[in-house]
Amino acid sequence: MREVCDILKESKTIAVVGISNKPGRDSGRIAQYLQQEGYNVVGVNPMQKEFSGITVYPTLKDVPFKIDIVDVFRRSEAIAEIIPDVLEVKPRVLWLQLGIRNDEAVAPAIEAGIETIQDKCILVEHRFCR
């Protein structure tokens, strides 16, 4: 697998799955940070259409362009639910945020050649790589 810093430098588009407009949620704060750092950021949440100027789609399959990184803010037990969409959109990277890990659920993505990072905060890693 490529180094995390290389992944972040080579990526342009990040879909934040589980983005939330609830105050204090990391998903929104990190999405805004990534956008400010120059990434094309979209959200994925069937209950929202927009978050602070970021377009939010109901599902990954609804995003009308190629996604480099799918950044997931969902409970570990819920990861299996998004894997079929991940396999369909074929991002370069599936990224599970800090505290999120599900080896069994991500196995099909790994088998499909999608680089997978688990239990790491993309914001922390990005700041480290700058």
C-alpha cells in the first residue's frame, strides 16, 4: 500500500460519508478543513442536501464524478452497509476515521483493489504530511 502522505497528495476528490450538520460533529469540521485545504469535498447523507456550501448526495452512487477517497464517519458495525456502494463507485481509497475499524466488512474492498485505511483521522494525517 502507498504511504498515507502520497495518497493525500495524489487525491483531489473526497466524499465524506456520514457528514452531519449537528453541532460539534467531527464529520462537518473535517469536511470543511479538507475543502479549505483545496480538496473537492462532497458529503454523503440521505437526510441532507447541503452542508456549509458542500453539496451532499443521498448515496455514493449519486455522486456524478470520480471519487478518490471515501472518508467514512459511521459506526464500525455500519461499515458493511456502505461496502456495496464503495465497490460500485471504485474509489482509489476507502478511509475509515479514527475509532472505526471492521476488517470483515472491508475485506471485499481490499479484494477489489481499493486501498483501505482504518482507524486514522484524515485531518491529523493531512497535517502531519504538510
